[in-house]
Amino acid sequence: MRLKITGLLLMLCWATAAMAASPVTAAPPEAVSVAVIAPPSDIKAVDTPNDAGHAITVSWQASPDEAQKLIEGYEVLRSEISDGEFVKAGYVPYGFTSFDDQDVPANGKDYFYRVRAVGRESQALSAVSNPARASEQWFNTLRINALISCILFTIIVMIFIARARSGQSLFIRRIAGLAAVEEAVGRATEMGRPILYVPGISTIADVATIAALNILGQVAKKTAEYDTPLLVPNKDPVVFTVAQEIVKEAYNEIGRPDAYNHDSVFYLTDSQMGFASGVDGIMAREKPATNFFLGMFYAESLILAETGAETGAIQIAGTDAIHQLPFFITACDYTLIGEELYAASAYLSREPMLLGTLKGQDWSKAIIVLLLIIGLAASLINPGIRVIILQMLRVG
Amino acid sequence: MKRQIPLIIVLTLGIFFFIQFFVPSQISTNIYQTTLQWTLVISAFAIVLAIGSLVNHHMLKIKRRKPHWWNSIVTLVALVVMALLGIFGRVKGLEPLGELYRKLFHYVQSPMDQAMFAILAFYMASAAYRAFRARSQEAALLLISGFIVMLGVIPFGSMIWSKIPDIAEWIMMVPNMAAKRGILFGVGLGMTATSLKIILGIERSWLGGGGK
Amino acid sequence: MKILENLTKINRRYIFLLVALAVIIPLIVPMKLPTIPGKYTVKLYGFIDKIPPQSQPILIAADYSPSMMPELQPMLEAVIRHCFAKGIRVVIMTLDPNGAALSEEALKKIAPEYGAVNGRDYAFLGFKPGSSIVMMSIGENFRQAFPTDFYGTPLDSLPMMNGIRNYADVPLVLSIAGSAITQGWIAYAHTRYHANVGAGCTAVSTADYYPFLQAGQLVGLLNGMKGASEYEYLNKKNGYSSAAPVATKGMNAVSIVHLLLMLFIILGNIGYLVTRHNQSKK
């Protein structure tokens, strides 16, 4: 897609340049050593689109000797003046007919290019290109599809939020794992045992971690209400500080700041397996009545879930790490699969605005499914359409 | 006010970085790079807080003589020893300390990590035994395909029938990949919706507010 | 019938014990389980086997750290043995900071077995940070990324590197890695510089490489310990190696554990079905 758009732009710029009759320096091709190979022709230089400047895209017609396998590659040379000294800007192997010069010294200044075909024994230098200037752009046109879908998605979500606000009731299917949260907290209270909450082992940059922290807020409110001890071990220092703040705020919100134990949210270690053994130790010693494993997990998922199953805890897991889902499903009582993790906060709070976003998500998914069906049908009828659809979907 | 300031920061930065994604210009790229460096600095501060929490957590355990409190002494000693060896091991003239650090890493921490990782094999066996039951038609189907995939990766598979590895590959490539992609669609939308909710201040659970 | 019903309640400690035995016994007691090379292993083996001796070297990128050693090191060793036995030259490099020690160890162990000499039969370039930048600069010239080998000898002073400039002069780039770095080799060395690329990966990441195999972007693939044991088998069959087959031993353990797992699942299901049958009768 990118190449094609670049190609199109190149053609466009070339046509414009031709119409404006800009003086393309037409120095005669020059043979550097034994002139057994022909040089590349039709050298064109244009500003590289959609970038921060300091880049020019050079393209050319391959040397006719490429077909005879005489060419090994092309050296791209740059100069500030058309008949000045050309310095090497880069090298591409045979088969390529363009090069992005990413090291253009200055924006807004004319540069000229020549391309040297390199063979095993000889080389051939092309004519000089048209002058080109590097410049920065303020909008990445290759991302226009992403922008449109974001806007569309936001509009759909907004419509459903407005509907929810106006009091329209929205049906949300029952999610067993989330329906069990209340019961799980109640069980721990009855048994007088703590609740263990692991917000994944990834960083705050992971949206799954943020979703897990949102659910932590809801769970902490319930533990504050029932005065159930809560244990939140952490692997990432930033997640730890955020989790601590969330739990504290939840206790304040419920009006039980006195019940908040500063040591309930704590940091364990940054080592993956060290963390797994630490949490296993907590489960073996403290015997929590309920374990929550929500967020991003890797190979330690089964180590945690199996130990938890052995201690007899009710286990609620949720992750969008697809490779770890089977492990959680086998060893936990309830598992939130992928998007259910993101729906949890809305489901638990029953807040109409949040439920509205869930509906918006559902409709967007319906649109994607529809597009998939159309795409599939179209590409079955005509394979060319598939290429067009793929180009439309690619984000640069 | 305590609630509003974080919300304003999130809204402003959220919208800014959304726009930044579409603007390739130099200034936009520079701002993005600078904020990436900021996050590094913030993380460094968070490590100090995290270590404070670790020390505090274990000191309390020792003070209150909680069950297995002696393990906390091991943790604290390990923390201090490894940190000191790591820091002073680089000083000229104290190279043996650096060597000791490496030895402790290679012969203590590394094997412990590997041992923990190896437990996975045992847990996989017990979890598969407990959960892989033909409770319904779907579960039976899953069971059969699981068997084929397992047979496909060991020589017995080809011994039984030479096509088994190919069928196993097909199961992994086609139905398995299709299901994975289906889940990924939902995950992608879920991620976008969560980000949108936080940026617009609809989701406030992270402030302890539960959306109110 | 009670015994059959109890099959659903085997204590997991017994399962653990049997798994431990299933791993340990095949490692100690020699077993003769058949090895049937998979098609992608055969393809890679065949590709390397056809390279003319004493000609251009293959490039092996051993980009893995000690945690992936059990699966990947036997692969590297088997390929080196194959090459040395056939007189095919090898250039070894790594993009993983912990990888240099591992590949050097393999070379130091195997070279004396075949009388291979550094600089004539093999070159060890060591570690270079910067993944894709290194891959691209090799596309121009090895000397740009590695002016000297691991021991500080300029590449031009190594006889076997004479006339070896870039990917155009190596018949194969073999990426042995447990991370997505192999995809980098495909993107740069193959797509951009037209090199033939083969891969060796850990068993969990195999599924990620099937699309590349189908698209013909990989000449072959060694799939975890299984792939390594198949390569060892092919080496032995053709008389290229008499060394102890490390991966084959490991694969014996893997196979037995798989069988044990399947046995447990079958037993659990028998117990489950019997229990269900009895309950429905009641």
C-alpha cells in the first residue's frame, strides 16, 4: 500500500514537474569503469510523504542488464548541486527501484541524486535526477483509515451513551465470572479469609492492566463494605503505585478509610518466576478464599492457577493473552475471555454510561463481521477486490 | 478538585496523543519521544516506592512474628546483598565482588527461575487430567483435536498414520487461528473502548469512583 | 466399578511422580524411539546438504539466551556438525547479548571433532546490538556490521571471508531464535536482500512460522526439540555425526511425557463416563 501510494505520488509529482517544464538536468550517462552494464534510467526524486522531514524518495528504472543477472545492486548518491560532488546516501540490492534517503541534511533545500548500478566487475552511473526538497508533513495520509474508524467508533459509542442516559434500558448478557464476584467476596467474608487480587504481570502501558485496575476498584469497594482483608501483590513498580492509590480511594469512597490497610497492596519482585513463586507462597500460607487473576499473564498463568486450585479457593481469571486462556479455563472456576475483561468494569458498576459503551462495542463488532462477510464474498468473486480491501485496511 | 485535576490531565493528554498519532511532523515526534523519556523517569521513582513497600512489608512480618517470618529475613538479606554486590562490583579494585554477583546470579537465581518454570510441566499434566473431560459434544470434539495435535508432535503420531502431523498442522493453522483472530477482534475493540472511556472521563474506577 | 470411578480422583502427587519419572528415565536409560523427520526439517537439511563444500559459507544467527538453550542449542550443534562433516563453511553471529557465549561454546566443542579451523572453515563474529540495523548493514557488507570477528581479527584477514561481501555471497541465512527476531531476518535478509532464509524456533512459537513456510519465505524450519532431534537423526543416518544425540534424548522424554498425559486424560475420561453412567442408572 505504502509503496503503491508512494508510487502514485511519485507519478503525480513527475507529471507536475513535467508540465511545469522544470529543468531536469540531463547529463549524459557516464560509464565509470568497464562499460559492460547499462546504468539505471529515469531517476526521479520527491519528498518522502507522511514524515517528519529530512527524507527524499529516489526512484529509477532498473538497468536493462538486470534481466541478465549482471546487476548486484544500486548505490544512491546525493549532491547539493547538479554537477557537484556526489556522496553515497545508500545501497539497495537488485530488484529494488526506489530508495528512501532518510539522512537528508536540511529541509527546504534542493538536492540532486544519481544512481550507480553495481555489477560484479563494472559499474555504471546514471544521469542526474530532478531537484527535490525534503519537508515535514502535518497529517499522515496513510492513517486516514484509522482516523475514520476511530471517529465512527466514537460516534457509535456516543449514540449508545446518550440512549443509556435518556433512561433506555440496555440488555447485557450474563457473564458468569462477573456475576460470581459478589458471591466470591461474600464467601471470603464468611470464611474469614482474605481475597487475593493479582492485576497481571505487565506494565501500565498494557490496556489489559488498566482494565484489571478498574476491576480492582470495584472489588476493593466490596471488600471495604464487608471488611474483608485484601491482598494485592504486584510485579511492576508503576502498577503497584497506581493499585495502591485505587484501593485507598475505594475505601474512602465507601466511607471506610479506617479499614484500609496500607500494606494490603505491596510489591513483590520484577522477576517473572520469582513473582510466581511469591504469589504461590502467599496462596499456600494465607489460603485466600478467592483468587482474582486479571490482566496480562504469560507462562506463569498455570503455575498460579493450579496452586490456587489446590488451596481450594474460588478462582476468577481474565486475560486477553490468548495463549494463556486455555490454562486459566482448565484451572479456574470462571474465566473472562478477551473482551469480557474489558466489559467487567461496566458490568460490575451497572453504570448506564459504561453499559452504553458496551453496546457501542457490540455494534462495531457487528459492522466488522459484516465487512468480513462482504470482503470474503467479494474476494471469492474477484481476487482483485481482495487486494483493494487489504490496501484500504492497512495503516501506515 | 482532587478528582478533577487527574481527569483534566487524562483528557488533555489523551486527546493530544490521539492527534499526535496522525501528525508526523518533527515537533510532534519530538514531543512523543520526550514523553517516552518522562515515563522512564517516573518508573525510576516508582521503583523507589516499590522497594520501600517490599522492605516495609517484610519488616512488619518480622516485627509481628507472622507465620514463616524468617523467610522475610532471607528476602531482606538477599535484597541488600545483591544490591551492594551489583553496585560495588563495578568499582575498580573490587572486581571479585562483581564476580560473586555473577556467580550468585548464575548458580542461585537462574536455577531457581528455571526450577519454577519447570514446574509448569507437572501442572500441565495435572490440569489436563482434571479438566480434559468429554462433558459435552463440544468438549469431546476439543478432546479429539487436542489428542491429534499432541500425537502430531511426537513420533508415535507418524507411526500410527503418516498423515497425523499434517492434520495436526491443519488444526493449528485453520480452526485454531480462526478462533484466535475472532477473540482478537473483541480484544481490539475492548481496548479501544476502555481507552476512550478513560480519556473522556466516563470510566473513573481508577480514581476509586466506580464511574460515578 | 468403584475402581473405575476412582480414576477421576487420582491424587496429583502420583501424577507429578510419574511425570518426573517419564522425564528422568528416558534421559538416563537409552531408548530407541523411532525418529521420523518432518517435511520442513527434511527441506532445510536437503538445502544445506546441496551446498558445495569449501565454497561460500552459510550464515547462522544464533539469537537466543540460556533460557531457550535446551531446545535451540542442539539445533545449532546439529547444523554445525552437518556443515563441518560436509566441508561447508559457517559464519556464526548473534543478536542476543547472552547468545555469544552459547554459540562460542558450541563451536569450541565441535570444531576439534572435525578438525575445523577458525578463519578457514568457520568464522565467529560474536554479538552486535541493534537487530534490524545489523541485518540491514550486512545487506551492504559484513564488514560494516562486524569490522572484526569476535576475537578482534579483521574480517579481511580471515581466508574464508575473502570475497564474501553480503547476503549475495551466502547461500543460506539460518536464524535460530526463540523470539520474533526470525521475522526480522525474513523481512530484511529475505524480502529486502533476496537471501534464502531458514529458521529454527522453540516449539511454542512454531505456529507463527507456518504462514512464512507456506508463502515460501522460509526454505525450511526446525520445530523445537523435535526438529533438533530429526536433524540429529539425519546427520547420524548419513554418517555425519557420531556425537551423543542430545535432542533425541530430550525428545524421548518429551514423547513419553506426551503419552503419559494422553494416558491420564483417557483414564480420567473412562472414570468420568463410568461415573456418569452409574449416576444416570440411579
